[in-house]
Amino acid sequence: MRYFFSNLSVTIKELFQSFLELDLKKKIISALCVILAIAGIITGVVLTKQSKKTNKDPDKTAYSYVESFANHDYLNAYEYSIIGKNGVYKYLEKNYFDGYKHKDTLSEQEEIDARNIANTLNASLNSFMNTYGIKDYDNFFGAYFDSASELVNNFLDDTELTDALMIKSLELGLAANKEQYIASLNEQYNNNYEISISEPTIKEFSDEDTATYIANKSEAAVEIFEKSGLKPEKIKKLRRYDYSIYINDLETNVLSVYLVKIGGNWYVDLTTLVY
């Protein structure tokens, strides 16, 4: 961005020099064009920055979640859920590392430590995924981070326990899980497979059904909403998307995805299927 505005300033100087050589009428027209062009550029930059973290379109939000799920990009899938309101990493930092030191970056040695933790907990992570699944993320995250911190405390005396270390080990562990999944598909289908997603069946709930949906939220579900900076009573609309996931022509999974609209954004509400 710094280079962009630096180059822009050079261009404006050149335009200004040419501008001085024009008659009055051409000066006025040229000045208006320059003002409109700059305003358009600045507006475009601002709008691009603001549009990065919004889920205004429920169809795109639902599909993006399912696509990430189907490809085992679980952390990215969570970005479309209620815990992604302020970003999944922010959610993790806020809710699972009370008393841990906060760090924004890791040293080279800490990167190695994170990978060692992920490798050591590989079987445990797969077990937690089988037990809780992606939908019960609160118990999944809790089980993984408890195991990771216990490993550090008992066997890595020289390693400082930080939120960044825990999150990096989770990230690496999930990446390894995805690699194992892809390797199993390549073996099963002889390196010739395609993952596809069906068109969804969409159910739009009435205001009355939405009110019932809110009223039936358990205490655990309400707590997840509040941890995410959201409130169930603020839900304005409710939809359900039913998808089938295929590998080649074989249906391998069926997903029912509930989306809630809060404010101007739509979020996948996984608490419906768990709590």
C-alpha cells in the first residue's frame, strides 16, 4: 500500500505540471476528472478492506462452509460459523488461554516445538475429531489444548506456554490430518478422484419457527454465542441448507447447515447440532 500511494503521488505531480499548461476551461475539466479518479480509488480501497470480513450472502456463506468442510479445511470452515465473527484465531485466544502469555509471533525454536507437539498429538487429535467432530468445536478445542499444555508442562521444560504456540500446534495438526485424508483418497481412488457438492435444498423458517429456535437454545449453546460476541435473541432469520458431498459419483456425506442472521451477517450455527 505504501508503494501504491508513493507511485500515485508521482503520477499526480506529472498531471499537475501538464495541468498548468492548459487554458482555463480545460483546467476545470481536468481538475474534476482528477478529483473523481482519486475519490474512486480511495473509495475502492476502503470498500475492499471493509468487505473482507462480512457474510452478507447466506447462499455463499453456507456453500463456503461446506466446501471447506468437504476439503478438511476445518479452521477455514469455522470462519463462516458464529465463532468466526471476529476471526477464529481471536476466538481461540480469548476463550482457551486464560493465564497463558500472549505472543503474536513464534521464534524458530518455538516453530519447531509447535511441530513436535503436533506430531506427538497426531493420534490424539484424530481421536478427538472422531469423538467430538468439527461440530462440537468447544470440546474439541478444549481437549486438544489441554493435552498440548500437559505435554509442554511435562516434557518441554524449556518451552514457554503461549497462546501462539498452542494455536500453531493445532494448525499444524489439522494440516497433517488433511494430508492424511488426501493420501487415503489417492490410495483408494488411484490418484483419480473429484470432490463435488450438490445443489442445496433450502428451508426458510417462519418468524414463529425462528422464535421457537431461539427459545430452545440450551445454556451451553447460549454460552457459545456469548463467547463469540453474539446473542441468540438477536437472531432475525433462520435457514437450513441440506447438501450432499460426493467423491466421484459416490455420496459420502450429507450435511444439514443451519444459518442464522444477526445484524447484517449470516453465520453457520453449529450449536444446533450439538448442544
